[in-house]
Amino acid sequence: MKTIVVMGDEQRLVVKNLIRDLMEENLKVSVVPPEVNRVESFPDVPIHLILCLSDFIDFSLVLALAKKSKTQRIWFYFVGKISGLSLDEGSYLKKIPGFHFSSLPLDLNILKESMEFNERERKRIMVIDDEPIMLRTINNWLGNDYELLLAKSGEAGIDMLYKQKVDLILLDYKMPTMEGPDVMQALRSNEKTERIPIIFLTGKNDRGTVLNAVRLKPDGYILKSLSPQEIKASVADFFKNRVAFY
């Protein structure tokens, strides 16, 4: 069953009616006040988040939700608007992947179709790389097409993967403290993560590095030196040819 979280002012009649309509559809709905300190109270499962925007909502809530979505699968449905946003804030909000509705009331049929689309189409990728610049670069290249989780070390990535389901791992081959092959071995030895496909990211294209990477039997490897278009195409081709493992 879908888990739906509504963040909005319950004192507003349109918000109250939305909650009532969702419950009448026998959907599992949690209502959370639109406050930054409530973001960590979300259930630890993939959620559909309906954020009812208004002039009384602080933009810091949007930032907190965007950050939370890096460690938890969240599908966003933004309803309404916040007046007085700066150009940068408005641009940031528009770039958050999700469905944007101009106002309440919502057409529930369209909302439910949007939820089905999200669950069916949007793939989730974990990117593990110790270089912050590389994480930002991959996020810029793939963030519009996929839901991304970012980890700056193998240990952090493993911890997140034990809690969150993903469809693919892009794993840096060479990292300090815990290298890519060690991360892969740890994931392959745990029943929660053993079937998640792994593609190595490598900055070297010499024969020895490539042979060592292939010998570990990952689901593929991608050279970091490839162009953005080539990397996007490699990931798209993987999903096109991959049989779902769930």
C-alpha cells in the first residue's frame, strides 16, 4: 500500500478537504505539520509527499525536504506556491523532481496517476564516490532522470543501502579506507543487498585496471572520462536491458 504524507496547515479548509478525500480513497495518509523539525519523523519507507505550499511556509523546509530525499525515497507533489521567493529560491524549487500543481483542490485521478507513474518509472541510483566534485557532477548529469542517493565513502554507502532500496549502484573503484572491490564484496555477502546491480566508476582506462574491474564480475564499468552524454547513455542502456531484480 502506498504511504502518503501530507504536509500542510490543517486549519486551511482546502487542506482539510484534501486529507478527507485521500482517506475516502482508502489510502494510507499521515498528516505532518509543515515544520523543518518534523522532517525526521517520516516513516522509514518510500513515501509520496504532498507539500501544500503557502506564504506561511519557510523556504528552509523545502531545503530540508530536498536533503532528506537524498537518503530516503520521496516522490514530491507540490501544491500551490510561496510568494516572495528570490529568483534562486524559485529556481531551486522548480528543479526538485516532482509534480507541481497550481492550487487546491486536486483532481484525485490525476494525483493517483502521478503516483503510479512515479512508482513505475523513476529508477533510484546510489552513487558512492569519495570525491565531492564527482558526486556533484554525477548529480547534475543524472539528477533530472533518476532519483539519486549520494555517499562519500564506502562505509556510508553500505549503511544507507542496508536501509534503502535502490535499482543500481554506481561505485567508485578506487577510494581511501574502503575501496570499491571491498564495498562490492560486503554488499554481495549480505542478503539485503546481494542482488543490487553494481557498475564501477573508474578514472583509469589502462588494461590492468579494466581487467581487474571486470574480473570481479560487476554489472558493468564506466570511465569517468566519458562525456556526460556517454555516461547518461550507459546508465539508460543498462536499465533498458536489465531484468528487474525485485
